[in-house]
Amino acid sequence: MSTGRVAAVSRNTTYAFSKPNHPSVRLLAGLGVEGDVHAGETIRHRFRMTYEPDLPNLRQVHLMHEELFEELALKDYEVSAGQLGENITTRGVDLLALPTSTLLHLGDDAVIEVTGLRTPCSKINDFRTGLLGEMFALDPHSAEFTFTCGVMAVVRRSGAVHPNDPIEIELPARPHRALERL
């Protein structure tokens, strides 16, 4: 297992693009982040709830790598933890390179399973004009465009998560399956 760390944790009780940072969040198995509007067994994404309300919620927890904010700053976009709607901001974990079904052990108890890539929405441009275009990159292996704005996960084991908690990565058995958009 390799390790990284939690840089920040965020949640919001209402539907809003950004999520305020908190000293800790509690992850609930099968549901998501306690007190977050996206927690639930079935899909909680506002648009998708209108036409697929009974689908399992594979987007219980949104993770984004803090290194993305540094890349965006080089292009004059100031972004910080929680502002793009993520629940857990990471440091030292190449989230986008993880295979589907990777387990992330967060802090002392919590375990989440990576389910796919976050699909960026047009609201990113409402937050910062032109930022949506920065959420795509050319995949050097496939020569296709991929998303760069984090990954989604489901909670497998409940637990509290705090900034500076360690993240241990447990890869699934081979063959690995690349992340797909959710």
C-alpha cells in the first residue's frame, strides 16, 4: 500500500456548487458524508435524480487532488479546497491513475471504494469563467480526452476523516479496470 494524506474535508447540507471546509467529516457506510446533500443510497445528483432516481449512488464522496489547484494557479485560476464541490481534498495521491474499485483507507477507520471519474458540469464556468476547459486533458495512453476534476467513491466502512489524516491505497486484484466517467 502507498500513502498520501487528506488536505481538507468539506460538506454542504444544501445544493450549492462549493462546499465549506470543516475540521472533520463523518463517512457513513453505504450513504456518504454525514450532513452532505449528496449522501444517500440512491443517486443524489439533482439533474440525474429527475430521470434516474432509483439508481445506486456511486457518487457518495467526491475526491479531488490538491495538486490540481496548483496547476490551475499557473493558469491564473485561484481555487481552494471545497470550492469545486469536493468532499475530500487529497495530497500525494494520483487519484486519476487509480483503477476502478481501489480502496482508500482514510484516517483510523473509514474506507471508501473508488467508482469512477467525476464528470465536470457547466457550473464550473459559473464559478470561474473558462475553468471548465481546464477540467479535460489528453490521455497519453489512449490519445483521448479524459476528465481531471477528481474521482467519485462509495463508503465501505464508516469513520471520521480529518485534515492531515493518512490515506492508504489498496489496489484491487488484477486485471485493473480504468476509471470511467460517472
